[in-house]
Amino acid sequence: MHKTNLAVTALRILLVMAFALLLVFQTLSLPGQFAHMAQENPADAPLQWPLTVFAVVEVACVQVVIVSTWKLLTMVKRDRIFSKAALAWVDAIVWAVLTAWVLLAGLFLFIVLNADDPGVPMMLMLMLVGGAVIGLLMVVMRALLRQATALRTDMEAVI
């Protein structure tokens, strides 16, 4: 249990750092980057706000995953992870990953239809495959959590 507490504490520190960094990207870096892009290349200026909204929503999806992971870690620490309440936080992760994936798929289609070279579409394809793997992995983890919760409930009823 001591190693679990150390891992939970270390993971929480990293989650706070990641959330803070994402907040900086979301509010300062990404809007500034797309504004700079529009200023430097006026032909791409109409893309400034759609890309800014896209990037901010994608980062928000990652923030939802971080907050949900934090809540699940709290449940692990209190030995309450095998409960129906944990499924709600896993569902939040699955929906956030799905939302980010759908948005990324839309961007991928837009880029593929307008691309001059295969570099960016290939990178986006890699991100799409990675996002699909993460999303499906979360669905499998949710099913395992559901089974473990049912088994624990049955064992507690017997005891």
C-alpha cells in the first residue's frame, strides 16, 4: 500500500503540472500562435479562429481526462475504486477522448482535402490511430472495472 500511495502522490504532482501547463497553452500560447500565423501568412488568416477554437477544445478534453484521473486516484487512495461512482469518472474520460477524436477526424478530413504534401496528413493519421487506441483501451478498462465492482459487491454480500 505504501508504494501505491507514493505512486498516487507522484501522479498527482504530475497531473497538477500538466493541468497548469495546458492552461497556459489554452489561454496564451495557442491563441497567440494562431494570431501570429494569421499575421505572417494573410492567406491563412480565415483559419485563425477555427483553429484557435479547435485547439482550445482539444486541450479542454485533455483537462477533463486529468480531472477525472484525479478523482479516480482519490477513490484508489480511499479504497473505493470498485464502486459505481468510479464508472462515472471513467465515462467522462471516454467521452472526452471521443470528443477529441471526432474533432481531430474532422481536422484530418479538412487537411487531407486541402493538403499539398503527405506530411501533415500522415502525422494526423498517426494521432487518430493513437486516439482510437486510447479510447478503446478506456472502454475495455471500463468493462474490467464494471466486472470487478460486481465481483466485489457479490463478495461483500456473502461476507
